[in-house]
Amino acid sequence: MLVNKVEICGVNTSKLPVLSNKEMRSLFKRMHEGDGKAREELVRGNLRLVLSVIQRFNNRGEYVDDLFQVGCIGLMKAIDNFDLGQNVKFSTYAVPMIIGEIRRYLRDNNPIRVSRSLRDVAYKALQVRDTLVNKHAREPSITEIAKELRMPREEIVYALDAIQEPVSLFEPIYHDGGDPIYVMDQISDDKNQDVNWLEGISIREALRKLNDREKLILTLRFFEGKTQMEVAEEIGISQAQVSRLEKAALGHMKKYM
């Protein structure tokens, strides 16, 4: 875990400086006048920003040191391109660039192969996106990116979707101190009209062994294809309770199947 790690890439994270807004502006002015030492101070003074960003990627299975180094590249790009004349905080400008750099790194190391043509379109779109962010100090829309590339909006969306980092169905998205809720718990189950008749009989027999609430939850979840959130709203309990009851009911059914 990052919170337990004091030293990353030889940097003692517990002793990183924090720059005030006044100090930041002064250092940027010195850097723009050619002071290389001021740039180094800006980088070191904003390493905590990189640390805060890479915590979002803790569950990706990547080495923290690698993500930190990639995040620092994004930070340096942000420092080199930041315009003091824009009425925007440096952190507001830098965070998307750091995230973008890390995402590019993760995409390049993605085990899922995407066609060269789609990847090229996606990278061109990302380059245009960075240019528009630098120009307007805001996130551009897909329509604006498509207009710059003179390509259909749908083609841009398709290309960007193709290079997205895959998410595990078992990645936790919520934890209230009890059982965690995973991505798979948020996915509706489609009705299967071709269920083997013997399996169907077995399921119906097992369902009869459950209490009314457990039957209702499993019926809504697996026969009507509703998400845990939808079930929780319908029967008036929390989503975490639905998750626990569903798990218990499935455990009971296994004993009879």
C-alpha cells in the first residue's frame, strides 16, 4: 500500500515540501526567465501532487515506483506548459496531465491487443485533447476533438473506448466495513431462455428452501435482471444488505443443488 511506503524512487515522501501559491508564482516567473533551479524546485514542491494521483491506480497491479516516475513526467510537462496568465490553479491544470500520462503508460502495457489503426486514431485524439487543454485550460468535448481531426465523432469515441484499461469484475467499488461490493454486483443478469431443464428443476427446488426475502432478492437479481442498487430501492434496504443476503442465499442454495 502506498500509505505505508515512505520512500519511492529514492524520494522520502514524508519530507516533501509544500509550496504556497505565492511561492509557486515566484518560482514560475524565475523559471520563465531561464532559472533552471526554479524548475527543479517546482518539480520537488509538487511531488505530493503526483503521490495523490497515483493512489487512484493502486489496484492496477503496477509497481508504485513505475507509476511515480511516469507521473513525474506528466508533472514536468504540466510545469513546462503552464501559463501564469490563465486564471486557473496549477494543481487544476496539472492533475489531468499527470493522469493522462499514467493512462498512456498503462495503455501501452495493456495485454489486450488493439489494431494499429484504432490505436493511431486514439493517440491522435489524445494529442489533440492535450493541445486543446493547454489552449483553453479546460477539458475539450469529443465533438471539438473530432472537428480538429476532421473525423466522425463516432470514430473517435470507438477508438478511445478500444484502448481503455479493462476493469476486473472483482474490483471492489464500495466498502462499508462489511462485505465489499464488486463491479460484478452492479451488472444486470440477462435472462437465459435456453436453461437446461434439469438445472431449472434443481434451481426451483433449491429456491423453495429459502425464506421469502431471500427468494425475492434472487428472483429480482437473476430472473428479472436487476442490479443490487435497483433491488435495494425496491425492497427498502441498503445495497450492502442486498449483497450480504444474496451471498447467504446462494450459499444456502448450493447445499440443495
